[in-house]
Amino acid sequence: MKGRRDMKTLVCLFAVLFSASSFAVDVSALPPSEYADTEVSTNFVFAVGEGGGRRLVFSLELEAGTTNNVEVAIGCDADCDGWLSLDETALAVGYDCGEWFARSAAKDCVTISNAAVSGTFRRTYEVRSRHIDPAWNLVKVTRRGLGASNENVSFKLVEFGFGVKIW
């Protein structure tokens, strides 16, 4: 009997498990633009939901150039048309003609850091749970510029927490 009780105690001790779940989307190079302004974009729907313990992680990789621009924008599609407009954008991060940027509508600010204008670069942005709006439901990836940017964008919603399982 004592051995069985010890086994239950051991199982309960190891039953508190760290868990992480995520939602992820990868967007490889967008197709060529059909327009003179060279802009091309794609939108995809997701749900942030309620609760804490989550992060949004944007990762951008691109071939830098003096005219290249790759942007990831997130917000709430208020008019439900499936496209994230500038007015609906809460946060935008990306690369624009030699500078990495992050624009926040809530803080009414833009943060810029210089980057080289040639070569392949990767940058990761992380948004912690206290800055995430549960109403966000749309992400837009946009590319502009004359040079080939060979962009690759990944977007993840990662949730961390603890779970208890008792057998």
C-alpha cells in the first residue's frame, strides 16, 4: 500500500506540466504586383481571444534594398471587408528603405532603427500580452519597392501556462 501511495505522490508531483500552444502562419514571397506602385499584399484572419500569458511574434526576413518595403500590420477588421485598412491598423512592423520600424496607433509613435541597404536580414518583433487587444482579428503582409526582396514573414500567437493533470 505504501508503494502505491508513493507512486501517486510521484505522479502528482510530475503532473504539473508547462504547456505552450501556438497559432502560426508563414508567408513566403508575395507574387509580383500588377500595379505601377509595386504594392502587393495578403490578409489572413486569426483570433487573439481573451486571457493573459500570450505573445505575438512577428519575424521578417528579406533581401534589403534602397526601395524595398515589407510590412506586417495587425488590427481589427471593423468594417468586416477582409482587408486591413490604415485606420484599422493598431500595430505595424517592418523594413522600409534601409530602416526597421514599429508603428503603434495606441502610443501614436513610430520607432525606427537603421539597417544596411544590402544583404539578407532577419528581424523579430515580440508583443507581450499586456499590449495585445483581444479584438485584433486580421493580419496584413505588404511588399512595396522595385527590387527583389525575397521576403519571408512568420507570425505566431504563443500562449504559455501551466496545466495540472491528476491520474
